[in-house]
Amino acid sequence: MSWLQHIKGVLIALISALVLLFVISFFVGDEVRVRKSYVVNVKSDSLYAFIKNPLNFKNILDGTDDLKITILKNNEGVQYIGFDENLHTFKYNYLDRSKGLELNYFKDEEEQAVFKYKVIDKESGSILDIEKIWKIAANPLVKLLSIGSDEDIEVGMNSDVKLIKSVLE
């Protein structure tokens, strides 16, 4: 086999891999959505009041306990400088009629994710419905690498709910 044939084979393989990468990326969405419901043994009014208060932010998202958080004016959300030296902002949108909360997460003013919480009243407690929607870059390689991230997001949600339960129950 000559060098020219070898180089030609490598180029064909690379071009085929790139075409396959772009074709697959068309079938992978621009966001990752994970939704789960949890039973919390607390009255719905108490649970909703707890999650919608920005002062309780560190008790809602696991892993934020070491951060120095600043509450935004009019309790519109929280901000902090992360370990990556970037500004992280969570803006709160309250849906009082349905006992819902929407946290819009921005990293250096670019939206990264939306976290939706809904508290449903039950006889002896509440159901906390959580949906996390993470934005994914348009880069086909990033899309492919994010295929298994829903499992990681679910593990994080389980940790968040354990933290909430440890404070309230």
C-alpha cells in the first residue's frame, strides 16, 4: 500500500466521521429536559413559601453552601461569583396561583438553564414537581457529548430534594 492510498483512506474516514457527526446532531435537540416528582412530608403552603424565598437558595440547590450569595433587589433572585470566576445569576419568577417557581439561570448574562418547581397539595404532605431544562450549544460535538447528561441532572435533582427534605421534614 502506498502512502497516497493510506492518506486517501484516512481522509475518506475523517470526512465520513464528520458527515456522520453532523447527521446525528440533527436528531439531538438543543436542550436536555429532566422532570421528576417527589413526595415531601410538609404542607404545600410551607413548602412553596420555602422554595420561593431567595434566602433559602442554598437549601434548594445542593453544592451552593460554600458560595457567598448576594440577594438581588426586590428579592428578584440571587447572584454569586462561582469557582470559575464567572458571574452566576438565578432570577426568580413566582407563579403564586399554581404554587410554581421558575428559576432562570444565567452565566455571565447568557441563559444556561431554566429550573421549574411546582408544589401540589396532598392530604398528608406535598408533591414537589421539578423540571430542569439545560440549554446545549449548537456545536454538533457538544450535542453528542450531552446525550447521557440527563442521568447526571437526575442525580443532582435527587440531591436537591434530599437537601430540601433535611431542612423541612
